[in-house]
Amino acid sequence: MSIADNLHNIKSSLPENVTLVAVSKTKPVADLMEAYNAGQRIFGENKIQEMTEKWEQMPKDIEWHMIGHVQTNKVKYMAPFVSLVHGVDSVKLLKEINKQAKKNQRVINCLLQMHIAEEETKFGMDEQELDELLNSGEFKQMENVKVTGLMGMATFTDNQEQVKKEFTHLKNIFDKYAAKPLTVNCQLSTLSMGMSGDYTTAIACGSTMVRIGSSIFGSR
Ligand SMILES: *Cc1c(COP(=O)(O)O)cnc(C)c1O
């Protein structure tokens, strides 16, 4: 099946309130253009350099999402154009994004990454760290970032019950903070969870944004 067919099939299976991020990491611009020509306008990349090269070459009505772990010293390269940073997991990183956004006279939307999986290797915060970040004086003063939601990755397993438990845990944290009146630079409306292998479960658990790569572009 073609990229356009894959996209069409996935899109028609998503509820209206769920946004599709086409994860195009490692794929050539020709593949991304095929998705673009089929109507896709939101692309996710996990390396800043690769995303910047693709941004330079592709139409300018694309929304670029950084979904990978971000190194502070590279934030400046994406600050002029990135629309959403999914993997923010420290005040230090948020501070750098704020600084670079300010230089570009922009406000950059960010999702805070939560650690919900069993694996030690995945990045992200626990609920206490989230609470500390959102209530810190430092964060409240940042005028060039806006926290618009949370992101998480479930354990890589065939056990959908476990995946469901992890996504539900994240949804509960999301609901708790979405309901609280917070600062002007924090309004949670996006819950980014679900990839090719688990997006159906993620949507059943309340995801509003899925990040799908291999089911659209083929295996990497
Ligand atoms: C690669 C990646 C995805 C997409 O994974 P697929 O299994 O190919 O759909 C989603 N989220 C993140 C953070 C990724 O790094």
C-alpha cells in the first residue's frame, strides 16, 4: 500500500477530536511530500538537525513537531519554526526554549513529557516533578513558552492491559491539571499519546494526539 493509502486509512479511523502527527524521522523528503500531497500538514521528527533540513526543503504551511529528546544546545536551530515540542521534561529545557523563542519573537507551545512506562530508559517526569515545575516561580515568569498539554510513551509490550493502565494513569494526571486554574502560560488541552502499535488503545484512554510513523511510511 502507498503512503497516501496508509494515511487515508488511518485518518478515516481517527475520531474527529484526535490530531494525527505523521512521524517521518529517517524518511526522505520524497516520502514526506507524498504524505503532504495527500493532505497531511503535521509532521513529527525526533532530531533537530534532520527536522531543520526538511523544513528548509518543504512547503511552509507544514507544522513541525519535535517529538524526540531535546538537547538544550540545539534548541536555537528549531526556535524560528517549530510548532510544538512534545518532549519537554525539565525547567532547564523550558528555560532555553523560552529564551530562544523570545529571540525569535515567538511563543512556542510545549508538551511536558511524563514517564509512564516501566522501562528505565524513557525520558519524562513523575507527577511530583510536574507539580514542582508548574508551580515554580521560574516557570510562571516565562512569557515565550506555553504548556499546552502532556505527552507520554507506554511500555513497548504486546500486553495491551499494561499499556492501557499506563495511558489511563497519564489521562488521570492530565485531567487533574487540565481542571486546575493554572498560570496564563499553562493551559492543558492536548494529550499526546499513542504510536503505530498502541494508538487505538491510547485513543480509548483519552488521547487527543497520536504520533504515527511506521504504519504510514513503512518500517525504518
Ligand atoms: C518514532 C516515534 C513515534 C512513532 O513510532 P511508530 O511506531 O513508527 O509509529 C512516536 N513517538 C515518538 C516519541 C517516536 O520517537
